[in-house]
Amino acid sequence: MNFDINIDKNKNVLTITIVLSARHRITTSKKKVGYRKMKKLLDENLKLPKGYKLGKCVNPLATVDNSVDTPLTTTWSFELVPPLVPAKPTRTAKRKTTKKTSTKSTRRKSTKKKATTTLASSEAKIENPPEEK
């Protein structure tokens, strides 16, 4: 089995062509290469140019078989996704950010002093119990 991988950057296309030798005798083993075997072969041997990504396959149902009555070559085509060129930033006036004020209302502290109970008057009541009749 021979294969050839071609990358065309102008058309953004990757093609892989697989060629099998013909099976003239019964003792020769049968070989059939479908999408899964081709994809595995492609993943092991592919080195994409920097930034390019492999897109979807144009003809995933293609197969190649080494029978004498079938074609011995098949080509699969993939779309190549070119690298994204970052857009140049345009010059715009920068907006000034202001600090947002909180929307929660603040509680004001009371300026009144709390009334304190006098302990002396309560202690006097305890020490002098009411008189009994």
C-alpha cells in the first residue's frame, strides 16, 4: 500500500491518495481501506503547516479494494481551515470609567444615649422587704 499526501494552501485543500497492488492470487490477502483506516493513517503521518487545521472530509464514503475488478486508487479530499489573522485594533477614544456608588442605603447612627437603669434603687428594694401585717 502506497499513499501520497498533498497540501494546497492556495485552494485550502488537503488530498490523500492511496494505491493498492492488485490481488492476482487467492493466497494473497484481501485489503480494503475505508474512511477509518485512511483517517488513522493520515493522523499518524500528517504534519500540517503552522496555524492550519484539518476540516471536514469532502468524500468520506470512498473506499479502495485490492480486487482485480475494482479501481486500485482512491483520493480523499479534506478542507483546510487557514489560520485566523487577528484584526488590527482601530483607534478609538478610551472611555473613562467612574467608580459606581453603592445602591444600598446606609444606616445613620443614633446620637441619643440609651437610658440606663439605676442599680441603686433596685438594690434598695431587695434589701428592705415590705413589712408584713
